[in-house]
Amino acid sequence: MLKMYINPNVKRGHINKEIYGHFAEHLGRGIYEGLYVGEDSTIPNTKGMRNDVVAALKAMKVPVLRWPGGCFADEYHWKDGIGPKETRKKMINTHWGGVVEDNSFGTHEFMELCEQLGCEAYVNGNVGSGSVQEMSEWVEYMTFDGLSPMTVLREKNGRKEPWKVKYFGVGNENWGCGGNMTPEYYANLYRRYQTYVRDNNISKICCGSNGEDLDWTKKVMETCFKGTPGHLHGLMDGLSLHYYTVPGDTWDQKGAATEFDEDTWYKTMKKTLRIEELINRHGTIMDEYDPEKNIGIIVDEWGNWFDVEVGTNPGFLYQQNTMRDALVAGINLNIFNKHCDRVKMANIAQMINVLQSVILTEGEKMVLTPTYYVFYMYQKHQDATLVDSYLQAPLTGTEIYQVPSLHESVSIDEEGHLNITITNLSLSETYEVDSILTDWEAKNVKGTILTGKMDAHNTFENPEVVKLADFTDCTINGQSIRFNIPPCSVLHLEVK
């Protein structure tokens, strides 16, 4: 029997709700057909937003949504996406599929979507091909409450009151698709551009590293803060980090989403777990400049990246979603929880029909993916308090790839309930776990589980192959909770 020790009296930090954030880029069928169908569509909608999709996302409690990119952000000019739809400028989406972008989904539509979802807005600005003036005017257009050319334009386009933009990204992947810049060059641009994000209520996000590039983090932090008087908080509120789990050995051969063997399963898990090392290593560099951890790591792109489904546009990044994706989601979210002192936001890539989606659509049909159900289970962690937990799990895997079998995080929510989320990465072993609670007597436990074969997935023909189920294989004995967690599963226990 494995032992898990939980001490609710030892508080490790606050889990920002934004750790459970999402990302929607102008890419493939993510926005068009996925989130937005237009007011004239036969698909039931409210102001163009799909009613079924919005309802499902609200049930999952989406806390924040990042838009319009991604690589698309640094070729997006916001004035093309305002005003009457019939007069909006059409453009070629050069990054994703070479298709025509008609800009029918722009600033007003994005803010409408956020209002329908009840979530915070995270807008990513254009540094790669945009000007300081363009970015400054966009912020003014969205947030200024007074008389100015941009507020007059906003009212002309149907919105008198300003919107609330909680987060603003100053560029995206500027080391690559956002301009192929050096860290010193970007950091000096960041210092300049962020000056004109003139809304004190906005948290400003600086473009951070591509995965393992520690040199980018070091030089950006050094350049941004060299000669900066006073406290650094305010110049930068967050530094992004992008890390995708790619089981293939090259970007040209990432591997299929649904056809894989056990070696590939455990290789995927091993690569996923690596994000914890990256958070620690980048965090150590940030500690040199920000020891009080006021600047958050913003993991605003993460998730599985596989080969596209056969027969689909390779530039649309459409892939299926299996129990493997569910385990990857559970692992990542547990890691983000346990590093909530530094990780302040995370945005899975992406929300619908792109990469590791929570929802897939096809015409009027909609299907919830295994990843959706993990986010649904984990929503109890949002704005909760991380508490001390420890679980020494045996290794599992194949001869080639070995990983810890179990991974957990524990929090106390606003109602005073203890929430335990635990993943079983093993494909063959059920583990009996004895959870020992310090100074806490369990009176009631409610369990929910997601489990199935490693390649199990939902389709439009069979949408409920993978779904949540009640978990009852659990007994309470005072300060002890014993349960058996089956292989290939994600479990949530709510303890009262």
C-alpha cells in the first residue's frame, strides 16, 4: 500500500484561477466554426457565438481566454477587425493554412465572447509587425473611459462603455515567428512598448522562452531591469513560457494522436513531466531579479502536439484527443498547482479544434474530449489554497521509458473542502493508496474519475466513450482515506 501524506495546516500558496486558462488563436477551425459561426448561421448562437460551445465552456469554468495568437498576433492589425463586417479588410493567414481571414471575429466579438463566458480577457499585442502607436491605440480603444479619438471610434462601432482587459501580452514568440529577434533586442522593444500600455489595471506579459532556452530568460530579465529605478513590479507582471509535449523525435514526425504503443505512451508522460524542471530552472533565473516572486511565469502555450488527422489541412493543426491527453492535462495542472508561487497563469493550446482541444465540432455536432473532463474535475482548485502533500510513488513504464506512477496536488477551496487530484500514469497497475491527513478528520468523500484504454477517445458518432463516472472504491477511517486508483486514470476526491 502506498502512503500519501496531506497536511492541510501547511499552506503552500494561492492557486490562481488563471492557471486553468485557455487559448484561442485565428488558426484552422478554432474560432471560425468552433467558437464563432456568425449571427446568420443555422447553428443556434447568441451574437454569433455557438450556444452549445459556450454552455459547455461555462460549465467548465473558463477563467481567462488568450487571443488572437500565437503567431497570428504578430501579423494582426486590430483596426482590420472593427466596424461593419462587410467593410472589414480581408487578409491571408500566412502562418496557418494560407486561408483568407475575413476579420469578422475581431475585438468586439472577442469581448462579447468573454462576457458570455464570464472570463477575463488576455489580449496579445503585435510587436513583430506592429507599431507602438498601434498597440497604444488598441489599449485605449478597449479600456479608456473618457473622450479621445479611440473612444469616439469605439462608440461609433457600437460600444460606449470600455471593456476590462486584465492581461496584455507585449508580443508573442518574438524569438521565432514573432520576429526572429535576439533576447536583448526584444527586451529593449518590450521596455518601450509596455510604456504605452497605459492602463494601470492591466497586467503586462513579456515574451519569455521557448522551452529550454534559459539564455533568453536571463538576457530578457537582465535587459529589462538594468537601470530600472525602484521596484520592478509594474514594468513586467508576467514572463511567458511555451512548452509542448511532442512524443516524436522531430517536429516533422510528431506521432499520431490515436495510434501509438506503450513505449510512446510512457515517452509522452516523461516529456510532459519535464515541464516541472523547466519551471524550476527558469524560476531560479527570475529569482535573481524578483526574489519576492511578484512576476509570474505565464505558461500561455502548453499541451500535446501530434501529427494532424489524415485528410485535414496540415496548417489547421486538428488532432483527436484520447486518454493520453487526459493524463497529460492532469499532470500539467498538478505541476502548475504545486508551483503556484511562481506560475500565475497557464493557457492550454488550444480551446477548440486545434491541438489539445477541450471541444471538437463538426457542423452542428459538438463533442467533449477527455481533456475537457479533466478541466471540469479540476475546477475546484481555482482560487483555492495549495496545501502540503507528499506521495512517493514507484516507477512505472517500459524498459525504455520509466516515470513515477502517480502524481498529485491538494488544495482547500473557499468552502473549506479538501480537493485531491491524482493521476495514475501506469497502463497496467492499480494502486492502493492510504491518504493520511494531519489534524483533519474526514467525514465525507465524494469521488469522480476519468478512466479508459490508453487510446480511448470520443467521436461524433460515439461521443461518450470517455466520460466522467462516480468513484466509490474509497473508505474513510478518521484521518485516513484509502482508495484504489485504476490504471490510466485521473481522479478527483472532494473531502469534507
